[in-house]
Amino acid sequence: MEVRFGLRPGDLRGPNFKAVAVKEQACLAMGRLATPAAVTYWRGLKQENFTKGELHRLWPAAQIGLHAALVARISGRQEKIAFLEGLLTAQRDPVSDSHVDYWALDQLCDSGSLVSLSVVQRRLEEGYSSNPHVLDKELRFCEQRIRVMMTDPDPVIALHSLLTVSSDPPDRRLLYWAVERLEEMESPRADEVLARFAEKIAALPETSAHKPFFRSLRWEISGRLHSKGLQKKLR
């Protein structure tokens, strides 16, 4: 099975994959492959395949991996959105339900589909009915993301529009979200956008009130580009 996912035979049983957190990330990464083998593998998994100590982390990760693979194999944008909206009302199992729901919510908020906001709101109201402050904050964050992605059909361009050091004060959560989405694209264009933003941050005067925040953001970008062997992009 490992060979189908680019691993060597026995890797998943080796010491590097013993930690539950590592297995969890492997489940999510393998789901993004969206190959027929990945879908077949995830569909064949049962809760009984996991130990009691693993179940509550790995079963949700496996279900998210399955649905990520299924979404990636849908070609039409509206069909993807309809599939994600359907997940919010589907009945699965008590262990994975809320995890898959909130994963689907994230995907919808990043989709640029404003008509999905009402669906997102209903699910958030269920989850945060006792905490209206958090509900308002999460709904606003979702709407902000949708509206950003609506600005351009090219997601790199849409996200690039947020990468400014001139806002006062900066919307820290939204900036971190934009950086993370660009990092996840594994795209040379996205990496170039991040590198240029890091250079803008480096040029900020030390007297800037927001320099500490932007410095931490630059470290995040530099670390990711370094891990890709692209640190030469940062001067």
C-alpha cells in the first residue's frame, strides 16, 4: 500500500510513523493525492483498523483525507461547492462528524462562493450557539475570506492583494491565512509572491509599530521557503 503513495514498503510501520501526530498528518497529505488508489484505500478503512489511543485523531483525519480526495476529483466548481455544502448536513459517525464539518466549512470559506455563507452560518450557529461572540467572529472571518477569493479567479492574485505592510492595524488572522494558503499551493508563482512580501517586511523601518508582528510573519515565510530549498529568493 505504501508504494501507491510514494513511500517505501514498510514505511508506515516504521519508527518515523509511530507518533499519532505524524500518522495524522500523513492521512491528510495522502488524501490530497486524490488518486483512485487513495479513494479506494480511505473507503476501505474501518474504525476497527485503529487502536483506542489512535481512533479519535486518526479516524477523523482519515475521513477528511477521503473527502479531500473526493473533492479534488470533482472538476466543476459549482459541483465542488454543492458537495461541500452537502457534507454539512450528512450523517456520518460521532467520532468524525464535527471534524469533517469544520474541514468542509473551511473549504467553503476559501471557495469564494458568497451564496454558501448562509449554509456556513447555519452550521456555525449550531456549533457556537452558546457563544455569540465567537460565532460573530468566525462568521466575519469566513465572509472576509470569501470576499478576498471573489476578487480574482486566480487565487494567487486574490491572495496577493492582502499582502501589504501598509494597513494600520494589520488584520493578523487574515494575513496569516493568506500566507498559509499560498504556502499550501506548492506553486512557484505563490512562492515568488511570498518571497516579495518577505522582502517588503524586511524593508519596514524599525520604528514601525507593527514590526514585531510582521517579523514573525517573515520568519514563517522564510522557514517554509527554506524547507523548499528556496531561501535564495530572500535577500
